[in-house]
Amino acid sequence: MILIMVAAATIFFSSEGGYLVLTNADTGVEYARYPVRDGDTFSVGFIHSVNNSPLTDFYELRDGRIFVVKTIYYNFGAGVQTQIEEGQTLEYGEDGSMIVTGFDREIPDLVYIVGTVSDHILNVNGGEDISLRDMCGRNSFVRFSYEKRHIIPW
């Protein structure tokens, strides 16, 4: 029995993984943490405050860092990309969406102001949608970080 527990602990703590951590950017209070691994993804969707249409940003976790990789939107407006940069691709979805990929840019300090016009919806690895307004409150500044799991040396 002890051998099985030691083997399980070794596998758990030696695996490449960590947590997507959401904290209040003003106070540092932790709202939530989600177990993730390098290569996992998450998205944050909301209604854009200027053009009043849906926008979703997609991120990938790599080596303890967060990278933006894709955005989907339906209308132009202040703060929405209007030009395609080198290495990026614009495609149109069947629903009329504009899908921009090829960002591959690290976001060292990812903060959203939650629920100013509508709710912000978090989705981790294609799981359940999570209301950030319900979790954090309206107009909260929410910081996203990738915290690597601490490896216990044997």
C-alpha cells in the first residue's frame, strides 16, 4: 500500500503541470485556481463595450507563461484589431465571425476588467463555461497567471 502511495505521489509531483490562477489585481486575493499542464488552453469571451458584439480571446500555457494565440470577433471597434500583422491569418467563420490566428505573443500581465458591459466567460480546456462576474464581481480587475506546480525532490 505504501509503495502504491509513493508511486502515485511521484507521478503526480513529477508531471509537468501547474495551475491557472485568478486573483484580484488590486488586492492579490485569490479567486480560483484550475489544474493545467503546459500546452493547455483557456479563453475569455465577452461582449465588446464599444461595438456591442461578442469577442473571445484564446490563450495557451507554455513554460509557466501565458501566450495569446487567437481571437474571434464579429465587428470592428476601439481596441479591436483592424490590421493583420506579419505571421497572422484572418479567416471568416460560417457565422460571420472574423478569426485571427498566429499571434503567438506572450502576455506577461494578463488582466481583464470583468463585467463592465456584460459578463466575462472563462473556459479552461473546453470544459464548462465559468462566469467571472459571478466569481469575482462586476468591475473587478482580474489577473490571470500560470503557476507551475512545485516539484518535491525525493
